[in-house]
Amino acid sequence: MSPRPLSDTLHKLMHAYRRLMLETIREQGIDLPITHIRVLKGICRIEECTAHHIASQMRRDRAQIARVVSELVKNGLIMKVTHPQDRRSQLLEPTEAGLQLRERLDQVEEAVTQRLTSPLTADEIEIFEKIAGRMTEQAALDPTHRPTEKEAG
Amino acid sequence: MSPRPLSDTLHKLMHAYRRLMLETIREQGIDLPITHIRVLKGICRIEECTAHHIASQMRRDRAQIARVVSELVKNGLIMKVTHPQDRRSQLLEPTEAGLQLRERLDQVEEAVTQRLTSPLTADEIEIFEKIAGRMTEQAALDPTHRPTEKEAG
DNA sequence: CGATATTAGTTGATAAAGTCATCTTATTTT
DNA sequence: AAAATAAGATGACTTTATCAACTAATATCG
């Protein structure tokens, strides 16, 4: 088998996953788009989190993140705190409501993941994670820095 | 390891892949969005292809597909031929230009796939494909039809 | 046969998501 | 202090997706 059909595989998986997440989230009565949810999760996870951190970690446009962040603030899920060392910057912190929502989201994600991975063994899941992670890393590398046989190993 | 981080893994991979595909396609001077490209590919692949086939195969809204199809027609990449057995329906067929573009796209996809999978062994790629495929299938199942132990096997 | 339901596809309105350029304000650099 | 840089915000725009309503052709069923 050539690696050609990877494209289709990825696309289908992507959409299947998105669709399922969104469905499940909606079923739970949570009215937030997926990107917002990921940003909230990032903010909960990252210590001393700024919009910049989120943008670069999610590899997204700053404008997009700025908008998402301001909506999360409007929804009372996070707060902006002026950065003590740099007044241009703001620390993003979850509110109590944000933390609570995150717990519910974790449960949804757990459920979706359970469902998607239900036909898989624990080993397979782990393998999948690892392989996917390596592909992502690879994609992030500077393309001008073509790995040659020496480095590609 | 719990299966929890699957969500992040998938998101990152999705975006990395999309980004890389788009970059590479643009570098090649091809000015088509990814969805159009996938539709074109589908039309080239499927015998007796209709918009309906594409929509259900890609699990997309018919409206979206209709629009993409009509743009592909406008670009001279495919033709609509009235279905001989059903005048509601139209067969979608690639033009010569469409076939040529597909060849170039195959090359791009090949290159992107090469790059993404370059740190992987052939075995790993195959495993990844299989696992991803199974997850997609699983996601497509009717959620009300909860597979029990008997069926899930 | 003829009323009704179904299916393929189209179109308009709208939402959602992402991108680009530009602006303000604050901090570094020199 | 002037210039360069960085964080973030905002307006305008593009792309992509979704919904609902519509036309036209076919299928179904009395």
C-alpha cells in the first residue's frame, strides 16, 4: 500500500470527530463552538496563560484568538488580569464557572473519545496517539529545513 | 494513560495537515480550496458519480457540494452529464483539464504525505490508517444504536 | 390512472471560522 | 529620546458549512 490515501483517512476522521464532538456538546446543552472550548481548555491548563500562548500553541491567528478570548470573557468563563510584569499583556484565568464548564467538557470529551475508540484496544489508542503526535511535529518543522537521510533517520 | 488527550492530538494533526496541504498546493500555483480538490478527486475516482454520491461519501451538506460542483464546472475541471436513467440526476465527469489537475494534486498529496509520514515506518503508517479508519467507522454509527458487548466485539 | 411521497439538485440567508491589514499601547533596543 | 518590536484589538473580508425552502423528476400506492 502506498501512503496515498492518508489524505482521505485524515479528512474523514477529522470530520467524524468534529461532528461527534459538536453533537455531544449540544446534547449537553453547552452552547459554545469547538474553538472556544479548546481555548478555554488551554487557559485552564496553561499556567500564566496569555492570548499569545494560546495563539502560538494552537497555531492560530492572533485575531481569531483575541475574538474567542473576548467572547469567553463576555460569557463569564474567564477573566483578564493585567500581567504584573508587562502591561501590554494579560493573564487569562478561568472563573469558577469556567472551571465548572471545563469539568463538564472533560466528561463530554471522555464520552466521545470512549465512543470513537471503543473498537480499539488500549495499546492501539496509545499507538495512534504517538504516531499522530509524530506527524504533527513533523508538519511543524520548517519546510526549508529539508531533513536529509542523515537526519531523517 | 487515559484516552483523554485524543481530542488535542486530533485537532493538532488536523490543522497541521490542512495547513501543509494548502501551503504546498499554493506553492504549486494551484488556486483551489481543499474541499474542491477532494470533490474533484472523488469525481475522478467514483464510477458513475453523482453529486449525491459525493455528498454522502464526504458526509457533507448537499448544498455545499452543489456549490463546489458548480464551481468546478465553471473552472472547466468537470462536466455534468444528464443521467441516462434518471433525469433528476447528473453524472459528474472530469474533463481533460480535470484529469491533468488531478495528477498534479496526486503529486502534491504524495509530497505532503511523504513529509508528514517521513518519521514513520511503513508499518506505522499502515497501522495508523487502519486505526483511523476504524474510528471513523465507529463515529458514523448511529449513536442511538449503542453497540453492546455482543456486537462491539 | 392520479394524488402523494420521495429524491436529486439548486438557491438564498445565515452562521461560523479564519485571515489580513492596521491601529493602539507598552516595552525593548540603541 | 527615537526607532524597533511585541501584545493585543478591531474592521473588513473570505471561506466553509448549515438550514430551509424551492423546482423538477421519479416512485409509490390507493
